[in-house]
Amino acid sequence: MSVHGGARLLAEILSPSRRALRMRLGRANAAGAGLMLQRIDIREALNDGIAARLICLGTRADLPLKTFIGQPVEVQIVTDTGRIRRICAVVTGAKAGQSDGSLTVYELEARDALSILERRINSRVFMHRSDVAIVETLLTEWRQRSPALAAAFDFSVNVAHGDRYPAREFTHQFNESDAAFVRRLLKRSGISWFFRPGAEKEDGGDTPVHEMVLFDEAMNLAPYTGGAVRFHRDDATEQRDAITRIVHARDLVSGTVERKTWDYKTNRIDQAANEGGLDQGDIGGPLAAFLSDSQIEMPHAGDSWADHERRTGLRMDRHEMNAKGLHGESGMRDLSVGEYIRITGHARIDAAPASEREFIVLAVHHWAENNLPKELDARVHLLIGGDHTLEDDKRYRNEFSAVRRDTPIVPVWEPLHDLPKVHPVTALVVGPQGEEVHTDKLGRVKVQFQTYKREDHEHAQGAGVSGSERDSAWIRYITALAGNRFGADFIPRVGMEVYVDFLGGDPDRPIIVGVVHNGHQNPAAWSDVGALPGNRYVSGIKTQEIRGSGFNQLRYDDTPGQISIQWSTSYAATQINGGWLTQPRTEGEGAPRGEGLEARSDAQVAVRGGKGVYITAQPQARAGSDMMERRALLGLAEQLQGIVKTLGEASHTHRAEDTDSARIEKIVTQLKHWDGGTNVNEEGADGGAPMVAIDAPAGIAIASQDSLVLGAQNHIDAVSAGNTQVSAGRKLLLRAADLFSAFARKGMTLVTAEGDLRMEAHKDDICIIAGRNIRLIAGENFIMESPKFSFIAQGVQVDYGSGRIVEQSQSLHHIMSPDFSVGGAGGGSPRGPESFGSASHDQRVVLTDANTGELLASQRYRIEIEDGTVLEGRSDEQGNTQSLQSEIAFARYTIQALKD
């Protein structure tokens, strides 16, 4: 036979149409022309995928291996009924093996589309979508973006319980493959999957297609179309394929499942438990109950408590699925995962109730090879080499695993293995246009993870990469203190770069653990001047006015030998400065401004103490004594009280009116007990008087460029142990509504250098008394005017008035004059004092609550004035009473609040 004739014969022998094991590659089978599938090793499993190793023979040794990559492939196995059992996948690897010149061995590896997507690593976010919806989005995108996958892959969603799967606020694919991400979502939700050949195309297209099927109800799976499956030995004389070996298996599993998760929204632990209903025997049952599967999950593991409880039940379902099953071997060439079979001919199974004779196929491992002519078979075995698991008279066998049909089918969800390895990343805080602080009632913010692809988020109109509040769910941030309505809260602002970690290692549970500066967000410039590294000794907290240039800051300056602290706001340059004060530093330098404590503002400043204010210049080294240390002040106050008492007694003795010392005694008493009831005098009473005390060992200066008002509603005591001097550049006016009394122990001088000295008593007398002499000296005239006038001396009296003079003496009346003239009648007309009418005085009272200080508006009252007047009325909106009219200046009164 010629060489060409031998080649034609070999090609005819190797023709797929003559073989029980066949293969189609790609469109029109172009890449696989001249290849015959000789041997297969294929694994397919529910909740996993398809992994195929295909050994092929070809008459060409120069086929380019890259032409196989990405090709859809269909393995065809002719069954016992003559039907074709199809297994479809995509070629992911190709090898060229041994060749004897006319035959060459090729090995192809094929996988399902999900497994292929292990090679696609990505990061992206999904907002407000369920796990099922996200998976559908991804599967659809695969087909839209990859023509190869679109031609070879399809999917169907057979979810019976769609309401179980909540739309989650935030789902995050984080540096993980599309396949791992899809599996993670399906496992978490308890949705299973398997692959099957795609439906035959109506347009006659011959590209092999495999279909991914998602389901959540095992009872809805399709039955095996070949009817009941026999348990029987398998040999060449059998007409139908059968199961040849069955092994029933039981495994000890946990009898209870418990899951705990912290829910920060409800501030509680969500705990779910499930004891299942699996009978593990009299001994195994108690042991299983002890083997509790208890885990603490990541915070807020479920979308709700019901979702968390459902997921806990899924874990129990998985334990029960693992607890018992069936393993077997068969020659059934059309045995497929994702279908249920009814087994007959097995004593143990036949004895079971009808509902327990049906089994869902979980996994199948296929081995098969083509039958070749004897002379060619030996030659092929030499080329292929290696071991194979088929007996000499068998060309197909499989091993499979199954569970009873009434067993819930759920994928195993193990967060420790199924979650991707995460690490902290940076993100930018985002918010609505024009908003600088975007937050909710929990103080959470939203972020945009950087470098994520825009095309991956087109399905959500850019949410995730829009640079707006649409890019993430609300995310909490770590702070130094977080209590109920108290804490250290610095809400990250829009545009800030934050450091994001993930709770429980779950990329769907981000938490902000810090905020960092960058080239756009520079470190704080204290008082808006200076920068690092020059101002490296300055630290603190500085905030920025929203939509403005103002700021607030708490600044610490740790410059050696020049330390200081500042609390300040740029508004009205309001500051409290303490320590070694300087101008704001630039490059670490600032001009000195003084030492100590400064409180200043371009606006108003108030110092308020509800239980008193103590201002003192007394030294107290290193705060070595009590805050209200006032012994020096109290000693001086007691000394002044003694002076008032001594001079008051002297004044009383000399009839210069009594001195009211009760007020200064009250002040001294309040000073003594001022810290009563505080932590330095807890047993003390009568403390906390709302008064102001000023103490200065070197003097106090109070001055104004305009006016100074010194007043008290009740009493003023001006006392000094030495001199008290009052000087006025112009007038000194002393006014008293009642009595003016002056007393001096050693003399009194009243002098006017220019102008008159006038003393008047408009209604009563003027009485001048001297213990020795009274001397009246006038430089020009001495005039005394009165309607009546009397001189009285010892034994002598002269009376003037009523037009006559009466002189009296007990002895000699001696008149000496060089001349004496007596004329006609004469007289004088003295001026009387001016007449002053009675004055009317008015006052007004403001009513306030004695405890709170609040104004008492519309309050009924009764007022009794010391002149006997009684008034009743109701206060106005400002708490004012009506005017109190009296001829007594500053008349005293009592006031009583009346009930309506």
C-alpha cells in the first residue's frame, strides 16, 4: 500500500463519526479538524464546575497550540440508547505530545466559564442590590464584553425564593477574581449552581455552549430522562447502562449551629441558633449536640435579624447534607449533575420508602476512551502512555456522589476561606455637589475607592466611581471617644483621604480607621501661617469654616523653653493664650508677646461664675494650693471690718450717726465659707456665694478713658487701713438721698481755694458745735441774716427781731465809743431761704426666677412700699412691673409673687 493510501486509511479509521467518543471544537470545528478524541478524564460537580482532560490523536504534528485556546469544546459520548451525552466547556490549555511520524498526541484542558473567570481579577462596588442581582449583572457583562464567552456560555436563574435575598447596601469585589466573587455571593446566600450543555440553537449554529444554572430549591431539579436506574453488574452483555457499586455513607457532623453578630444600628448582639432535626443515633446524637458549630461573625453579618437567622439555617442544612450520602460507580454514560435519579434493584434502597429512593447527583467523574483496531490500539497506548482506570473490556465508567432528593442542597460558606484577603486601603470622602460635610445621624460618611473602572459601574449609572454620595454606603469611622451624645467627633470632610479597613476581613464591611494628609490636603497651618518642617514643634487641632476661610484651633507649641497653648477662633480674633506667648510662628520662629495667660477678643469678653468669681494676683507656686486659696484676702477683709467697727463706735460716741457694719460682716462671712460644699470642704455649708472678689498684694488700678461707675444696690463700704484719697480734676459731687455724715477723730478741713463755700439746710437747722472756740473770719464783710437773731453768753443775752433789739446783762453794760448817734426809726430786711417743693421718685422692678434667673413674664405680684403704698399688677413680657411712685427717694419695698 502506498504512503498516501495508508494515510487515507488511517484518517478513515480515526474519523470521529466511527467512534463512540467524539469532540467538536469551535465554530465549524476548524481548529479540531484532523483530531480524534481518544480518552477523557472529566470531573463535573454541583457548586463547583467542569474540569476536563482530553487526550486526542491527530495526523498532523504541526497544529498551532494557540488556535485551541478559548475554543468552545463539546465532548460527545454515545449512550446505551444511541443518544448523545454532551459535556461542554472552553479550552484553556493545549499540549502537543509524542509523535511517531503519522500520529501525534494532543492534550487539551477545558473548564467551565466560571472557572475561566478565575483569571480575571477586579475590584468594584455594587449599591443596593441583592446577591442574585449582582451575579446576574456579572454573568451578563461577561457575555457582553467577551465574544468568546458570548458564543460558548449562557446562564439561567431558577430562583424559587427571590424574597429571601435582600438588596444589600454595599457589596464590594476587592482584588478578587470574578469567579471567587460570584461564588462568595452565591455561597453566602445559599444559592447552588451547576453546568449543563446549552440548548440546541434554532439557527443551526454548531458552536458548543454550556449553561450555568442557579437554583435555591432542590426539589425543583429535573429528573433523569432515562427513567429508573438499575443497580446491576456492568459487562459487555448488558443492554443498558447500570450502577455497579453503591456505598452508603454517614459522617458525624455538628448537631447545633450558632451564629452571633454585632449589630451597631440596634446596639445589640444578634444571635441565631439552629438545632436541626438530623438523627445521628443514640450515641452519636448527644455527641453531635456537644459538637456545636458556634462562630462569631463579622459585625452586621445579615441584612436583618431574619436574614441572619436564615443564613444560620443554611449552615445547618449544609451539615445535614454532609452527614449522609451515597457514593457509587456506574457505566451510565448520560449520568449528569443537577438531576435526580430513581434507583432500583438495590436491597437497601428498595426497602426504603418511595421518597427515599430518589437521589440528586452532586458530582460525576467520567473516564472513557475510544475502541480502536487492535493493531492501532497498541500503538496509541505507547504514544499516550500513563495510567488509565478502565478495565480492558470497559471503554467507559464513572464515579459519582449523591444525596437523597429531600436533602436541602446548599453550597458550603466558610468566611475564613471564601472571603478574599483584604488589607487597608485609601479612599476619598465624597458628598453632594457643594457640600463639604456629608453625614447622617450616626456621623457616618461615604467614600469613593480609587482606581475602580468606570465601565464596571455603567450598569448603575456610574455609582461607585461618580465622585458623589452615590459611591458607597454610609461608613462609620473610628474615633477616640464615642458615647451616647458625647465623644470626640471629627467627621471626615468631602475630599479628605481616609484609611479604610474591613471588619471581620469582609470587604463588604468597610470602616474608616484614620485620615491622612496628601499632596492636596496639606498638614495644618497654625493661624494660617507657617508650614512643616519649620513648624514641626507645633501641633494640635484645627478646623476650617464651611464654605469660608475662617478657622478654629487648639494649638500646642512645644518649642524648647517657649512652650504655650492656644485656644482660638479667627472670628473676632478671639483667643485664650497660655505660657510663653509669641506671634504665630513661621519657620519655627515667632516674636515674643509676653508670659502667662491672656484672654482676648476683638469682640466682647465675659467672665461668669454662678458661685462666684475670684480674681487674684497672689502668687501660688505650681498650683500648690487650693483653687480658692484666699487667706491673704480674708485677713485683709477682717482687718477692714475691724476698722469699720472701731470708727463706727467712735462715730456713735460723738453723735456722728451710727455706722452700718452688717454688709461688710456679710461679705467677710461669705469669703470665709466661699468654698463650702466643694471638694476641698465637702462638709462646709453656706458656700458658693455668687460674688466677685479681687485681691492684689501690689495694688489694683481701675481706669477708663471715659467714665467709671461704681455702685451697689444696697451698700458700699470704702475702707482703708491707711489713707483714703478722692481727687477730681473738675467737680467732686457727693449725693445722699437720706443722710450725709462725716466723722474724723483728729480734725476736719474744708477749704475752697476759689469760689464760695456754701452750706444750706432747706427745711431744718444747721448746728455748729465746737468743744472750744468758733472763729469766723471774713476778709471783707461778715453778714448774718435772719428774721430773728440772738446772742447768748454767760449772764448776757441780746435779741434782734421784730423791729427791736433787747439787750440783757446781769452786771455792767459797758459801751465804749468816741461818738454816739441816735436817729429816727430804721430796720433791716433779711432774705429768707429759697422754698423747695416735695420731689416724687419712681422705681421699676424686673421679676426673675430665683433659681434659674429666667424672666417671669405675665406674673401676678403685690408690692408694699415703705411709705405705705400697696400696688398689685402683672409683669409685662420682659418681666417689668409698673412704676413705683414715692416721695421717698429709693424707697424700700417688699414684693410677693401671687398665684393666678
